[in-house]
Amino acid sequence: MAEQTDAPKKSIGEILQSANRTFLYLILFLVVSASLVVTQLRKVEVPTRPEPYTIEAYKILRNVPEGGVVIVDTGFTNSSRGENGGQMEALLRILMRSGAKFAVLSWVEPQCIEIARGFIRRINEERRAAGEPEYREWYDYLILGFFPDGPTMLQTVHQNVREAWKTRQATDPTTGEKRSVFESPVLDRVQRIEDVYAYVTLSASGTMPTIVARIGKQVKVISMITGVMFPEQLNYFKSGQLKGLVNGLSGCVELEWLMEKGIDAQGVVGGNAPGRPVAAAFPGAKNFDRGMAYYLALHSALTLLILAVAVGNVGMWLTNRSRKR
Amino acid sequence: MIPVAQAAQPLSFWQAEPGSTRMWLLILAAVVVGFLVVAALLRAPTRARPVIVSTVTFLGGLYFVLHFLWPTAQDYSPDEVPRNAVEGFSFWLQGTLPSVTAFAQSLGAMLLGIGIYSLLSIHLGRLLKRQKDWFFSLVFTLSMAAMILFGYWDWISRLTPEGARAAAETPSVFPHFAKDLLFGGLFINMDAVMFSIIAFFIFSAAYRAFRIRSVESTILLGTALIVMLGLMGGVVVSQDSLLNSIAQPGESVIVDSLRLPTIRSWIQDNLQSPSIRAMEFGLAIGGLAMALRLWLSIEKGVSH
Amino acid sequence: MNLEHPTYVFIKMTAGVLATVGLYSVLYRETKLYRFFEHMFLGLAAGWSLTAIWTDTLKDQWWGQMVGKIDEQTGAMKEPAVWPWAFVVPMAFMAYLIFSRKHNWISRIPLGLLIGLGAGQTFLNWFNLYGPQMADSVKTIIPTTFSSLTVPPPVNGQPDPNVYLSQAINNLIFVATLLCVLSYFIFCTEFKSRFLKGMSTAGRLVLMVGFGAIFGSTVMTRFALFIDRMYFVWIEWLWRSVLHLS
Amino acid sequence: MQYYDTGFLQVLFVLLLMAFILFNIQRARGGKQLFIRRIPGLSAIDEAIGRSTEMGRPVLMVPGLSGLDPVGIQAVKIFGYITRTAARFATPIRLLLANAPLYSVATEMIRDVYQTEGVPERFDPQSVRFVTDRQFAFAAGVAGLIYRERVAAAFLMGDWYAESLIVAESANAVGAIQVAASTITTQTPFLIAACDYVMIGDEFYAASAYLSREPVLVGSLVGQDWAKLAIASVIVLFSLFGSVEKRFVQQTAEWVQEPGKAGEYRPIPARMKNNDELTPLRFFFPRKPGPIDPPRQKRETAPTGGDS
């Protein structure tokens, strides 16, 4: 891979245009590592400005009525933890602090469920440390588990949600017995999918259209997605098929920011107009986490990329100029 | 809970009591009959072959085409009696859908063995003949064997109903840990590593390719730059405060439209959305046409 | 002892760090180290596929339906055995005849069936997927009021049904962009008129805008995942687990 | 598909698109000469294979993660044309797949190519390989092969997701000529950055028609153009109609549908139509009918699963 650099001597322009791959990789590696360590040491908080689609998502999630049910459809594994992981943490914090009940399912991979369990455990530990009541399985949330054939399951949900999840059971801690999930306090009032307050999908792939095509008209679907899928999904938000959208790492930071600042009665983020806020903040709680921990590193990596492109172009310009002479 | 009454319900010809001798005999008979059909097919004349393949393909597609064309009975519920023949057929279509999808998935899943055969023929061949890189073929074979061994061992000892009952008394620790180390410790991490390695490649590809050479590449580069800057909260907020010193938000239309998120979302809303959508329409129609040609077996080289 | 045990967690993380170093080594060049981890990765992947294919798909979707289900407590039948599922075995066997020199054509029967089923689903889902996108591309391009150039802020939270001039212009740009790009993808005529030629050229340029925007937003994801990996190595592993810093 | 209200129009629309395609296939089969515009990436195929032959290095073909669906088969068909040229010059090929059913189809199709070219002995069964169905293990495997065999040409076509750049940059690092086409629109910009030639959007579907000039494919392509025009016309006509309606027609009744009852119009004071009340949109969003009348009877016993 290393390019041969003997031969005739290169001009500055040519050197700028032909940086060695390995050299480029090394710089990126160093810059990102350094930014992470700096953030860890100094607790840097980079400001941001939430986008309308993130705000819509936050409004819905923050205003789940007490005891309202949210379905969390998790479809990410550790490989997209950098974006979906932070989103999951923010989602769980918002739901638990608003007192919403939720049920977790997946049809992407069985391990998504295990990963989601890990996140729930972590946020619960955090609540315990902060002296808040823990979220208990069966009473406050449910794990519906993995569905091997998602499209068919969703089609059945569209027709009859009780039919679709009828075989799913969970342990009732009072008796220690396995019982139908529809007997648990989470789902006992859900007769039809319309009774569910929102359906949140966290994914690194294009699973959202499958959901929207089947149940998008019956329930508010919110998509938390990696930046790659964002432009495609923005169409769905604009056409009203999606009610909220969270765009990758920056969307995750925006959620954390909204949790910190809230939306006031006038609809201004971080404002303090009198009256009932559109979506309140959680003052004093741990709002900044994974998103903010990565945000400075994202800034430096993007800046480095822009610099590299600029250097290449300056090199080209210098070379062209010397050729013209 | 399933009502007990259902157990007393008479079984149709296609069903059997689970675990009964009749069930196993029928399963055996089905397999034998199936293989007899295969044996008969071995003797099919060359001319008939494409016809057989096209017919099967057509029938497979026809099922969903009927789903598409046949009027769908409103509010289908399996415990209701259809009111007329049209509804009856629609009921049949809707009732069989889960079985048909499960059939396609099971059949597709069983074909994995063909792929694994291809892999093993390469690696075992190399290993047995001690060809170049045989050591790495050994690594491959051993990791695969270990994953299968501990994958199933863990599943049987923990995740099947019988295993779960046994595990409640004496938890089987070893397979659980071994599988988790192979799967969670190595495999999932390797997945994440390969995914994250793309960052380096983006960096080098962008450095090499993004030169202002033509109108097209300039446009591509310019838009990418605006979007990237718009994703950096720090840049957005500082640009905001800079513009605020000229005019507060809402005071001047011109100043407001210079803000990065405004430009970015304008581009995404009015140029990116429709252009990507138009491209998607093209692809959608291409896919539709290909599906049509495949269904009717008029695509050369596939069914004959 | 469970999977949360600190020693085990540390071993598992260290395995992850080793895998990271091994696979990242390809960035320098393809070495024996990379080859080792690559083959281990492929082996684990193949092994996992073979495990998951039974536990996740065949066990429930096929075997479970074929042999039915019995209630464990009462011993009563929960679901009857649907024995015709056994026909899937000879069906799949036909595909394996691909390795036979003489009878490989038979493998086209099950594959043809799968192709047919897939094709049929394309027709069924087509409008569900693209209909709403077409609906959203239908825009109002005549302004209904000239009272303001841009959209005024909402009053009392009621949506304003009016179309303002700037909206109408944006909508017109939207529809025009869509048409230009579609015209670029017309393959079977050569555009003679300057207008149509211009449209198709404009279509290609607007596509580049779309690609640029996608590039910009994707870069964030890729970097985020790389940052996450580095966070795993430096903060979660080295900082917290090895050095025990807070 | 539900037929209530205007829902049948949606079925008709899809049928119309299908009819365009079939009609033109029929027309082309009847001997009508049809034109296809030049597709830049495709002229590079021969050049790339020529280079591979000169250097004695393999030609790599990968359909990404495509499965046994129209995209995957289309990709393998294009690879079939590439293989035909490679077979003539005895250039080694590598076709790597991530889906076992598609692997089976590809093996058959590639074997066929060597047979029709009259050189069945040149077909090496190990040149078509299943790598793994796991996305990034696949990427690691393909990248490893690229470095070890130092491929001289790479054709990346089909459903390419995030792994596209790993493969494309690895191939670039060993100096291979690359022609790419992804049906996943989000990957196209990365392929543009890393590859020499990129086919955009449904140029991918046009490729086999362009390469083979088979009447069926060319006819189908013309039909596809008609279908695109149909979509464009729907959007333009509906936009115009809707705009005029919004500007000049007022809403005087509101559609109300209570649960369990048939919907009806109730008069309201005249006002401007909301966007979702415009007539053309009824085509996309048909209304639900009222409850079933007369209601269905219940079955006497619950059914025990569907027939298979």
C-alpha cells in the first residue's frame, strides 16, 4: 500500500495530493483518541440546536400519559452502538422518568433483545444510585422477545395485536408463574394496536418502511436511526408517515439537549415562557451521557476530514498552476 | 392459554396428534413420497424441464398475485364464517399467508447447507492437501466447529424448555460462558470493528476523490460540506451567534436563510428528497419489471 | 457465577480489544495477523449461521409446526402436528442436486419456487411502499394568499391552510427536481430538444446535490461508530477496567 | 389489497405499469428496433477484463448482500455477461456471494455461461464462492481475498450496504479498475468516491438490456420508461389539479366516521380545503367502509391452524 516515493522529486502540490494512506489513517486515529480522552477528563459540553424532527419525537415521548404504553422495537447490535446506543439510553431515560410503560421486541436479531436488556439494567442501576424507583419487569416493562418473521408479525399486529403476541409469556413476580403478557399491567389494557401510545423503532437498517407500511396508520411511529438511513427516512417524516425522527449521533445529542433544556409553552427550546411547557426538561438529572461523550470527537473528526479535502484541493490547484506556467 | 375444548376437536386429514405413531408414519410417508417424486423427476425428458421449472415459478408467484388482485375480505377473523365464496377465498388466502411465508423461509434456510458445503470444500481441501495458507483454513474450521458446538450446547442446556428446567436446578455454566465468549466477546466485537473501519476508508476516499474538477464534483463536495458543518452543533451555534449580531432570528428573512440548518434543511427538503425519490421510483419500476419477467419466466438464463 | 462477573467481563472485553487490533491491522497492510482474525471471523460467522438457522428459524417455523405442540403440564395437545411440512425436506434436497453433474437442473425447481414467491410479493407490496411517496410528491404550486412572502408563525397552534408564495416556489422546485431526475433515467429516447436535454442534465446535477447531502450525513454515522470503538478501547477497557480510573 | 372506495384504482395503477412493460416486451419481440442511450460504466467492462487478462489476475464480481430476489438475479445476470468475455480469454473470475440460495442460482448461471461459450472445462466450481451471510464477516472475507489475490478488476453490483466502502477501498488499494452500481441509494455517493465508474439508480436494471440487446430486456426497458412517465404524469396532473382545487374550491362538508359506523359527510361552514382533503389524494388514501353488513357468523369451534 505504501507508495513508492523515490523517482523524480515531487512538487509541493503533488505531495499535498498524494499523502500516504497509512499516514492519513494514523492522524485520524490519533485525533479521535485524543478528543475522547479530553472529553473524559474535562467533561466538555458542546452546544447544539435541536432539529424539528427530533423536537417532534421528544414532544411525543415526553408527553406519554401516565401508564401509556410504548412499544420499543430494537433492531441494533453492538456494531451500531455508537449511534443507536446513545439513543436507546436517552429513550429509556425519557420513558422511565415520564412514567410510561413499555414493551421491548425485536425482529432483526435475537441478540438485540439481550443488548436492550443490558441497557435497561444500566439505566435501572443509575436510577437506583439516584434514589429513584427502579423499573420492574412485568409491572413497568415487558420483554416480548424476538420474532423471527417480523413482516408477518406486524401484519398480524395490524389486524389483531392480541393474536400476534398471544404466545408470549412473562414471569409474574408475585406468583413466580409464567403468564400471558396481556395479563401484565403493561399490556392488559391493549386490545388493539391503536391503544398503544407510540411505536419506537431503533435500527441501523431499513426496517422502518416495513413497520410503517403495516401499522403506520394506526399508531405513532418514531424512528431512531443511524445517520446513514436518515435522508431516506426524512421523506417518511415529511410525508407524515413518521411522527418523529432521531438522526444518529447528532440526534442523540439533541435528545440529551432537550432533556436538559426542555421546550417551553411558546415552543422555544430552552426558553422559559410562562405556562405549561410543550415538553418539560428533567432539571438536575443525568441528561448528558454517551451522545455528549462522543460529540467533541465527532467535531474533530469532521474537521479533519474537511481539512484533508481542502489540502488535496490546494495541492491540485498548486500543481495545475505550475503546469500552466 | 388455549381452551381445553380445542383438544377434543376432530383433526383434519392434514393434521395429527403430536408425538403419535400416526404422525411419525405420515411424516415418513411424506418424505418417501417426496423423494419418489424427485426420482420421477430425474427421468423427466429434457424438453419438459424448463416447463416444469416455469410452472413452479409461476405458481409460486400466483399465490401473491391472487393476494394482490382478489378483493380482501374486510376485518378478517379466523373464527368467523365467510358470507360468500369471494370472501371464502379471501379468507383462505389470509389464513394461509403465515404458512406460506414460513414455508418460503424454511426452504430458504435449508439451502444454507449448500453455501456451507462450498466453504468447506475450499477449506478442507486446502487443509487436507496442505496447500498454501492451510493454517488459516485450520483456524476457519476450528472456529466454525467451536461456534457450532458451544452454540448448540448452550442452546440445548439453557434455552430449550427441557434445558431451562434442568438449568433451574443445576445451571450449566461452561457452555454458557464459552458461547458468550465466542459470540459476544469475539464475533460481535469483530462485527463492530469491521463496521467502524469504514471511517478510515471514508477518510482516504474523500481525500483522494473530492477534488474540484468538474461542475458535478463541485456540487457534490459543496453540499457534503454544508451538511457536515450543519451536523456539528458547535459550528451551528457559533454561526448562529455571529448572525444574531447582525439580526435576531425573525428580524430579517435574508439573515435567517443564511443559517446553516436552514440551508441544510432547504437542500434536503427541496433538492435531495425529490432527487432521491425519483431515483427510488426508477429502481422500484426496474424491480417490478424484473419481478414480472422472473414470474413469467421470460428472463433468459434463469429458469431455462 | 453469571456473565456479569467482573473477571469474566474483563476477559471478554480484552478479547474484543484483541479483535480490534487484529482486524485494524489491515489498515497497515494485509498481514498474517489480519489473515488469522479474518479466518476466525469467517469461521465464527459460518458456525453462528448454522446455529441460528435451527434455533431461530427452522425449530419454530418448520419442525415445531410439523410435530405440533403438547402442553407440558397437562400433556394435552396445544397445536396439532401438520405433517405435510415434511415435504419441505425432499424439496430442499432437490436444491442440493446442484452438485450433480447430470441432474443439476432439478435444483431450479425449489429455487424457481422461491423466485416466484419473491416476485409475487414485489407486486403485492409495490403500492404500499411507493404510493405514499407519490402522494407526498403531489404539491400545491399555486399560492392562495399574498399577504406574506414567507409562512407566518402559527396562531393559537392552529395549522394555517394557506399556501404562501415561498412555499409555492419551494413546492414548484420540488416537483421540477423530481421531473428532472426522472427524465435523466429515461433510457430509450435521445432527447433532441434543448429543453429536455437541459432537464436531464439538470437532473444529473441535482442528483449530485442529493449524493453530497447523503455523504455528509453518512460520514457522521461512520465516524460515530469509529469513535464508539475507540471509546471501547480507551475509556471502557483501558481507562475503567485496566487503570481503574473513574 | 382492499377494494373499498377508491382502493381499486391503486391496483389498476400497478396493473397499468405491468401492462406497459409486457406490451413493450411483446412489441420488441415482434422485431421492432428500439434505442437505448449509452450507459457510461458499461463501456469500461471490456477494458477492465482486458487488463485482468494482461496481468493474469482475477476479475472480482460481488453482488453485495443481495438475496434471491429481482436485485440479486439482475446482478448475477450482469455478471454472466462479464463472465462470457472472461471465459473467452480464459481470465480467472471470482464471484463472491453472501446468500446461499443466490449462490446456488449463480453457480448454475455461471456454469451455463461457460457451457454456451463452448469452454465448459474452464469453469472452476471454486470460482463461485459463498463467503458468509453475515454482513461484516463478508466484508472482511472479500477484502482479504482482494489483497491476497490482488484482483485487477472489481464489479460491485446489487444490494450494497455499509460494506461497500470496505470492499471498494480495498480494491482501490490494490489498483483494481472498479465498476459499481448499488440499488441502495445511500451507498451511491461512496461508490462515486471510491470507484472508477458508477452506474446510478436504475441504470443497474438497464445494464443487462444494454449489454445483451435481447428484445425482451430492451422492450421491458421501454416499458419501464413509460411507467416512469406515468408516475411523472400522475404527480404533475395531481399537483396542478390539487393546486387549482385548493385555490378555487372550498370545503363545505366534513367526512366523519365514528368507530363501528359507516362514514358520512356532514355540512360545515365553507372554508379553505386542508391538504389532505384535496380530491387527487383520495387515490392514495381510500376511505374505510362501515362495519360488515350483515355481520358474519361465528364458527362453532375454533379452527386449529391453517392448512399448509
